[in-house]
Amino acid sequence: MLPRSLHDLPTPAVVVEADRLEANLRAMAALCARHGVRLRPHVKTHKCVPLARRQIELGAVGLSAAKVSEARVFTDAGLDDVLVAYPLRGDKVAALRALDATVSTLVDDEAGVDALAAGWAGAARPLGVAVKVDVGLGRVGVPWDRPERVLALARRIEAAQSLRFWGLVTHAGQAYRAPDAEAVAAVGRHEGDAMAQVAQHLRGAGQRVPCVSVGSTPTARFAVARPGVDELRPGVYVFHDAQQVALGAATWADCALTVLTTVVSRGDDRRAICDAGSKTFSSDRGAHGTDRVPFGVLPDVPGLGLVGLSEEHGWLRAEAADAPQPGERLRIVPAHACAVVNLARHLWIVQGERVVDRWPVAASGQVC
Amino acid sequence: MLPRSLHDLPTPAVVVEADRLEANLRAMAALCARHGVRLRPHVKTHKCVPLARRQIELGAVGLSAAKVSEARVFTDAGLDDVLVAYPLRGDKVAALRALDATVSTLVDDEAGVDALAAGWAGAARPLGVAVKVDVGLGRVGVPWDRPERVLALARRIEAAQSLRFWGLVTHAGQAYRAPDAEAVAAVGRHEGDAMAQVAQHLRGAGQRVPCVSVGSTPTARFAVARPGVDELRPGVYVFHDAQQVALGAATWADCALTVLTTVVSRGDDRRAICDAGSKTFSSDRGAHGTDRVPFGVLPDVPGLGLVGLSEEHGWLRAEAADAPQPGERLRIVPAHACAVVNLARHLWIVQGERVVDRWPVAASGQVC
């Protein structure tokens, strides 16, 4: 049986406001619909089957996942058309094949194509394989200014009997390093345009490009409007977080996920300690190792900051002489929602103060 | 059935070398025995029942835990005498009482004493309650230079019929901020001496002090030698990590825990990407929010560094032109072992390349 009220939840707890979540889901679905772009949300943010179902109900064409074990949670639950947006090696190819669903994946080198071709040999249906393009993050992918290498990989995929060329995929994660909202917008425009340019190169050489897929929450509204973009793969938009607010991608009122925590000690008028530390918030202060924002923010309590974390302690600092008292409960917007969810076993879904559901984080803490 | 060899493990995997673990366990047990000090290791590092059993076999008097839900994993498994070294509020007191074992806890203010006294009323046996003393971390606890406040709390505990005064507890976590090994040693000496001084104040006022308990891995060998210290509560010593090496508390040869990861992409001669990111390593670069060390270190691969993390990607940078190739497997010593274990569902135990066991991380990712 569910606790009735937010006030009854044991802390620390990860709490999701149902109405804000629904509004975020609808806003992204509407953005994509307005531009005629498909939405394939990334489940790494939420790892929750009910949330993925709602994304599909609202028009998402399928899901993106970061690893096979994460994808399996959703395909085992009957969800279909999952892009494992990660270069798979070794036993991961067999693990992907073992999923009972339509799946696809990506590569960024020849050996990757060959491993997938061998691993998929004899399958009833060919595996969709995208080429990952790097538009500036500097992580995985063929650099966007080397379209001839992208073309060579696409042709190698097409030449493999067990594979079919799925299209082009990128993630402009460098937006998380952008100094301000205008720079984020520029990254988003570049993301769309660079990918369209690579696709044009392939098409000019006679290579069909079924899909140009881009995606990140901060760049979504800029990239979606660029000609030639077919699909968006954002993740964090479902909850938003302090980082997305800092990047201009959300307001505090959009932040659907908070950590509910209890003050357990008060060192002095300025210092209090709460029961959520790095094992609840993670130590993330931004995606991709950035440190743009504090570990957490209390938008409703001006002058109070979460300034440090031990494993099970949060360090609260009050600017004025009003640190909260032991026993007080606070709700804190984390820096990076994906990392918080990954540490939780379940999310508490609330409407106002009423607890309406509890969703298991189906793949939390699943290293492999 | 277990995979036979390290080479058969799916990656990313958290791997523990059994022989190094055993040596670390024995070394700390011997250190304590040599000084006639009791050992009450902190389970927050490993969260593994078999490992706690081995600690007890080697002479530990009991266990320390950071929260009731963590303690429950061990008391449910039949382990006894657990100190929940955390100021408990609200429903946590009832949760503690529900444990089927001898437990104890701590306070740092009057309201904490009163909450425990009320929550333990009518129990068959009194609850052991320590006073937390702050020797410089600036987190939880009565400052060590306010011994009259410690005495007042001890007397309040003694005055409550359902409680008994357990002793004094501290954690000199400020050692993690010490600039060098000599400064760590100074923190350790201060930890022991400050606590002995507080105990002396209480005894001078006629208050019995059953136990003076200190503890952290970096300060252990310094604090253990100070007169008046009765008990040590280190955690990380079982595995050690890059941070402990930087603090002078361990050598690379002592590091029993590594992340096994596969290279999945190679951007250029200098850059490679592996399949372990912040959802495996955490974003910790030190305890208590410090950032002393990189996210991970490859002691056996000179010139190769783990320089960044996305959620499922590790960024490897080669100083010379020799970045590893896709498919290569690497073992990386993390910055902070506790955070890595907390993200894993199980630990793979190896002897050389042979996999000998798999231990569930019984309380991984358990926010509450």
C-alpha cells in the first residue's frame, strides 16, 4: 500500500510531480509534431517502464537506450523499436540479438560493422545499423567534417547481408559546456545543419539515408527546426533539473523531480546537514563531467544552498541566519536528474502532496 | 554458474582481488590488535554480507552502518552489534527498533536524545546511544572544544530510562582535505587526542565513558596509537582506491577493487572511449566532495589517463601515441571505491584471472 502523503515518505526519497512530468512529455511531443520530426526519447534518464509507455502513447516512435541491459528492461516489458545508441563490442552483440523486439544500433568504425555483421548472420531480419557522427562532443563517432568516412561505413553496412543502413545519429553533448543560452542555441543549429550536410554528401553519392537522428534536451528546440532533421532523441526533458535551468532549457517550474530530504543536524545558525548525500544526489554537477551548477538547488528557499555532499550527508549553508532545524523536510532540485534516478530503487509519483504511484527504477545501479 | 575467467566477464564489471582484500582485512585487524583497540568496520564501503562475516571472523567486535536500511541487510543476515553512526530522526527510530539485533546509534543534540528515548520506551533492553563529536570535519557532532555540551548530552542519555550512554564517536573526514601525507598524520593524531581530551572532561565530572570510537581509513594508523582510543571504524581499507593512495594510506598494490572495462571507440591516436562512465565510476574524485584525484587511474598503463566521464562512457587520453584499440579490456582503480560499489549490483571476486565468487551488493543504490 502506498503512503498517502508526501509527508509520510521515508527520506531520502526521489519524488516526481505527475503534472509537471506530463506537461514536459506533452511539450516535447508537441515540439516534434509541430516540426514533423519523430521523437525517440532516451530511457537512460528515467529507466521506468510506465514512463516509457506514456512516451509511446504520446506519439514517440520508439525508444533510445544506452546499453543492451537497459534496453532489455523495456523490450521484456513489451516495448518495441529500441535503438541501442552505443557502439557494441564482443558479447554485447549476442546480448542484443537475444532481445525479443525490433532493435537497432550504431557503429563508428569498420570493425564495429564487421562484428555486427557476424553476430547477426542467419537472423530472420536484418539489423538496422546507424553510423554515429560526432558534431563536436569529441567522444564517439566519425567527425562530421569527414563525410567520406561516414559514406564508407554506410556502404560497408549495406554490403553486409545481415545488416541494413539505418541512418545517421549524433548527440551534441558539447552543449553542456556552452557558456550561455545563446551558445547552446548555436550548438543546436550546428547539430542539425552538420548532420544535414553529411546526409547530403551521402545522398549525392547515391547512398540512401533513411533517418537523420539528433538529440539532447538543451539543443532540442534549436536542432528540431533545422531542415533535414528527421528524429529527436532527448532524455532529461521528462524531469529537467538544475543543469537544464542553467542552460536555458527549462524553468524551475518545469523541474518535475526533486529529492525529499530531512534535516538531521544543525551545526550553527548557518549550517545544517540533511540525510541526502552523494549516494542519493550523485556527485554530478553537470553532464559529461561539467560542473556548471551546485549539487542541488532549493528554488523555493532563497538564501539556502546545498554546498557539499558526503555519502549520506548533504551540507546546507544559509546565507542569512536561518539554517533549517532538525526534522524539517526539504525538496531539492538535483544538478543532474539522470544520475539521481540511477541511484534510486523507485520513484514516488505525487500530485500536490498526495502520493499516487511508485515506479520501480527497473535498471537502477545496473553496471552491466 | 560463474564465468571461469576474468576474460569472460561482461563489462563494465566491478572486480575484487580476493588475495588483496584478505591482506587488507588482516592488516587492519593486526593494526588494531597490536594497539589493543577494537575494530568496528564501516559496511558502507562494501555492503556485502560475506565480506562483513570475514571481518567478524578476523576479530571485528561488530559493524558500523550509515543508515538503518543499510544496517538491516546485515542484521537480517544474522550479524549482530551494529552501530548506526548517524543522527536518526522521525520514523528512522522505529525502523531501528524493528531490527532483530543489538544495535546502537548516536546523537548530537537534545532533541535527538529525546526522540530516541521516546522511540525506545518499553523496550526489553536499553538502546546504546553515543554522542557524536566533531573534531574538525564541520559536519555532524558537538565541537570537541565544547566538552561541557558533550557532558550535558551524556547525562541526558543516562537520565533516559530506555537509553544507556554508549560513549563518544567521531570521524575525522577532514583528512580527505589534507594537503599531504604529513597533514593526514596530524589529523589522525588530533583525532585521537581531541577525543581523549573530551573523554577526560566527562570522566573528571564523574561521567563514565564506556568507549572512545574514532575512524577513517587515512587516519587509522595514526589515531590508533593515541592513548585513550578504544575503537576504530574505518571503511575503505578493505578495497583502498586512488584517493587512499594519494593520501598515503595505501599503495597501488593494496588496491583490491578495479573496474573492468572494454574500449568501444577510438577517436584518434590519443583518444579512446571505454564502456564505463559515471554510472559505473560515479563522479566522485574524492570523499566529502573533494577532488584530489582523477575519476580513475591505470597504474599498470603509464601514460594513459581516465580524463572524463559521460554516463556510460569513459574518456581515455594517451600522452604518447598509443591509445588502446576497440575491444581491449582495461582495469581501472577508481577514485572512490565506496561510490563504485554503491552503483554495482554485484562484485566479481577473482584470484589472478580466475573468477571465484560473485557477491551481491545487498544494499546498492538504496536511497532509503
